[in-house]
Amino acid sequence: MIDFLVYIFLILFFRVILLKKAQSKAVDQWYWLKYRDAVRAQKTCPPNLPEYLLEIKQWYPPFFGYFLAILPNNIFKYSIFLIQLISFFRLTLIIGFAYFLNMQFSIPLFFAIIFYISAPILVYYDNQINSRIFGAIILDILILLFWGYFEYHQFYLLIPIISFTTLLLFTHKMSHQLYFFLLVILSFFYLSIIPLLSYLFANIIAFLFFNYKNYFKAHIDIVKFWHRNRYKLGAHQFYESKLYGKDNFTYKNRLHGNGIKSIVKKFSLIIGMLPFTIFVMYNFQFNYFGIIILAMILFVLLTSFIDIFLCLGSGNLYTYNLVTILSYFMIYTNIDVNGFDNKILLFLVFMLTIISIFKFYKGINQVYDKDLEEAINMLNSSNVDRILAIPLTPSDQIVYRTGKKVFWGGHGYGFKILEPYYPVFNERLEITIKNWNLGAILLQKEYWIEFFDKVDNELFDILLENEKYIILSVKGFENKDLKPFWVKKMYKEMNE
């Protein structure tokens, strides 16, 4: 028992060190911190964020933002530990499930815990404030509740099932999509209409009492957007555009549409994000959690390789939800790990896990970027506003740290407005600057080396230049709101 605790502690310590170092590249959290501040200032959720020029409404599922808004300010000095504390709640569900089955201090529980705390997908993603973890927690609870319903035929469990389903609708879109798929599979497997009926009742409650209509509209908006642009996920914003593109260029981050290279990359991401899936599938048994695992793997494959499903998100990220299910399966099935074949397989899977963590860590770890810091400080102290960042990655950080408006969106509602400019830029930059009255461009020079060969240099003055970045202020800029005429016809909400 003591040996088990020592191993678990060492892995936890190692994981916290990695996450602390990797936090510097946490992108999503800048948006959520801005969202939180706006909720507290405006005393309404969702808030209005006019800083995002390419967005109409913040109709992203609001529960996570509301949760952040009620937390005290001091806790955000230690945001990495806040995320780990929330992540630990998923671990307590695993331990609680083992105790419910009277399997405390068992070898399957030990390995279930190891599976969870060493999963590369969690090292990769649990390094920033984001709503995915809340969606995963609620989905875990719902899967356990349905297990109780089908295992013990306890009909009263439908009350918390409907309640948590309603909450999930307001928490995370990808978790919601996966949950609906699981309900369809469970309905077929158990020949029961109850899973789908519970989902229907939850939606009725959400529409009638919690104004879910707007969030549903925004959900459909983003799904349609990514269906139209499904082969541009991860594309280079300029090198793969119609106007500025390079011949036969495929960006290294592009996920789909690159033939056999894309297929190999996606399979390596899926396996690398959660290598322990290999061990579980080798010891697979056909039970409730086995069905959930098969359904999740099927959904991962569908959203990775099947055209019509690509718009539902990057398939490899759904392994985030699979982590705990592997642990539940390990406990429920009471897998014997003492066999020679299982020992060899566990060793190989552990080696693959270490390699994956190292590879993903290299991808997310980022030394303090003093050049970006200098650029953002200059933007903060200058009179320029309405800023286009190239690439778009620093946009949320600019909004949070400077309060300036940015030529970006992609969080809530209004993807048709975003589409001419993202995921690839299909309008002349000079026209964009004029139509939107942009005041400055923050350019990462390495991202678009040919910028000064492609864009009219006479439009700009250089506000700042360092090794990595250059800030170009637009000559004659006056800070006033301006949108092209076509934008106002895209959405009726533009006139509200």
C-alpha cells in the first residue's frame, strides 16, 4: 500500500511540475479571465464583450464563466492549482466508484489512478483555465448515473440524470455532442428509449426555463462554420488562402486534407493522447463500460476521418473524456495485471506514455516570450486600437491585458462574420483595414515572412520592432466603430 502511494505521489509531483512549466502557453484562459471580469462588472451572464470585433454575442455555454465569476480574485494567482483541484474531482469519482464496489486499495484501483494522472491528454490540456474539464466532470457523472440506472434499475436516478443533462447543455459543446452520441448507442444496446427521452426532457427544460435558444443557435452556427471549413482546421491563415497562398503548401498544424500524412498524424495523435487504451482493449470485456469505451472510440474515429463528422471538433481531443472511462472499466472488470503478457504490455504502454508526454510537453512548453511582452506593453501604452494580430494567437491576451479591441472572435456567435478572415484570410488586407477601420497590426515576423512584399507598406508607420514582432500602426487612424455593410445583413442580432 505504501509503495502504491509513493508511486502515485511521484507521478502527481512530476505532472504538476510539467503543467506549471507549460502554463505559459495557455491561450484559452485569457478569454475566460476577460469573460469573468466582464460578468463581475456587468453583473450579467453572458456578458457583452465589444472588444471582439468579429463576434456578435457571447453565446458560448455560460456555466463555466459564471463559476469563475463567483470565485474570489486571489485564487487566480494560483490558476494552475485551481485547474488541478478541479481535475482532482474527476479522480475522486474514480476512487469513489471503487469504494462503492468495495475495491478500495486494490491493484485495479491503483492502475486506474495511474491511468488518470499520467494520461498525456491531461498533461497537454489541463494547463489552463478552460471549460472542457467541467464538461468532462458532468459527463463522468452522467455515465455513472446511467450505469446505476441500468445496473440496479433505480428509476429515481432519472431525476439527477435530467438535471445534469440540462447543466451539460450550458457547459461544453464537445462534451454535449459526445454525450448525445453515447445516448444513441445506449438506447440501441439496451433497447431502451429512456436515454433519449431524458435528453429530450432536459432540452425542454433548458428551452422553456433557461433561454437555451440562443446557445443552441450559437452551437449550430459553429458546427455549420466548421463543416464549411472542415479541411482548413489548423491551416496557415495566409499561406493557404486564395489571395496570399503558396502553391502546394500545407501547414504543419493542418489536421485534415493532406492525404496519407494526415491519416498517420491523426492516428498518432489519438494513440499518443491516451496510450492506455491499448492495454484496456487487449483486456476488453463486453459490459456497460466496455460499450461506453467502444462508443467513444468510434466517435473519436468518426470525428477524425469521416467527412460529415469533422465539423464536430478534432477527434483526438475526445480522448480527454475517455480517460476516466478506462479507469472505471479497469475497476469494474477487475483486470488481472499479473499475467506475463499484461506485464509486458503495461511496460510498453508506460514507455509510450512517457514518450507521448515528452513530445506533447515540448509542444506546449514555452519559455517566457520577452518580445511578445514588450509588444503587448507597447500596445497598452499607445493610442492605437482595433488591432489585427498575425497570427491570431495573442488576440485574447491583448484584450485581457490592454482592454483594446481586436480583429478576432470565434468564441460565441457570429462565425459568418469571421469566415472571410479565418481559418484562412481571403480578403485583401488593405480592404480589410479600410472596411473595419483597423488601427494596428501585431505581426509575428516568422509567421508571414512575405508580409511587406504582399501588403502596401505606405499604409503603416512602425510603432515598435524587436527580434520576433513588429507593430504597424495605420496612418491617419481615428478610433471609431466601423463595419462593412455586408456584416449588418448577416445576422439580425446586429441590429439589436
